[in-house]
Amino acid sequence: MSVADRVRVREIKVLSDNWYVLRKATFDWRRNDGSWQTQAREAYDRGNGVALLPYNTAARTVILTQQFRYPAFSNGHNDLLTEVPAGLLDDADPEARIRAEVEEEIGYRLGDVRLVFDCFMSPGSVTERLSLFIAEYDASMRIGDGGGLEGEGEEIEVLEIGFDEAMAQIADGRIRDAKTIILLQHAALTVFA
């Protein structure tokens, strides 16, 4: 039996359609014993996204960004958040979208990019699925300063740091962003192993 055979949606109600869309779904779930149980869940739909870790094996460096994230601040993070370049798909092809985000955020036009994961980051409450990429960079690929788009409220700092320093920042809690941790750990196992 598929999951679709175990769900009967009763109602979907839009609770908010401001920044993104928050919906409340009331549905019946068929339990393992065959009985049906009515449940209600809220899901925040912000669209799907992309993220990429730029790395330089010769210099043993990575490029990360720092920016203000209100949700992290509201949960006690009193600093800029260190992250890999990322953005929403907005109905674009994931590879095309991440290339545009990298140019906007860090000012690099990359060569080959490689998809390494497609994952849900917070499936209990957020619908977003992320396509996670890696790509090698060098100085010749720099086409601008990056920094994001002011019209989108972005004010992004670009950081080129040593890979070992990035891993140390995971260990001591300075890097707390899940997509960034996943991609750096992947690089530790495959790129800088």
C-alpha cells in the first residue's frame, strides 16, 4: 500500500499568505493496524531551493557567506549566519538557479557544478526540498563582488576561508546552518579526504 492510499485529505485552509504560504491540513491517516485517525498539521510552503559549496582543492579553501537571518535571531542566534550560497528555485531548473545565485551572492561564474544531494531540511513543518551542489572554483572565475540583491533585502558578506577553519567552525558552533554543515561534511569525505 502506498502512502497516498493511507491519506484522505479532508480540508486545506490557508492561514497566511504573506511572505510565503502557511496551510493547515486536516486529514485522515490510516494507521498500521488499519484504523483511521484524524490529524491536523500545518505546513509552511516557501518553495524548493538550491545551495552550493564552492571549493578550491589547490588552496584548500571554500567560499561561504554571512548574512542576517531573522528566524535564527528570533531563536537566540545573536550573530550573522554563516552559510553556503543558496536560494529559492522560483520554478527554474536547479542547476541554472544555483549558477545565478552564486553569481549574485559571491560573484563567481562557475564551470562544472555537481548535484550531490536532494533532501528535505525540516519535513515536519516545511515543504521545502533542497538540491545541494558542489563546484570547484578558482580566482579566474570571479566576475564581481557578490553581496546579493539589495532589492531582495540581501546584504551578504563573502568569506573565503580555509577548509580546516570551516570544519572548526562547525565543531565550535559558529556554523549552525544545516545545509552548510551537510555540504562541508560531504567535502570532508569526498573532496578533501
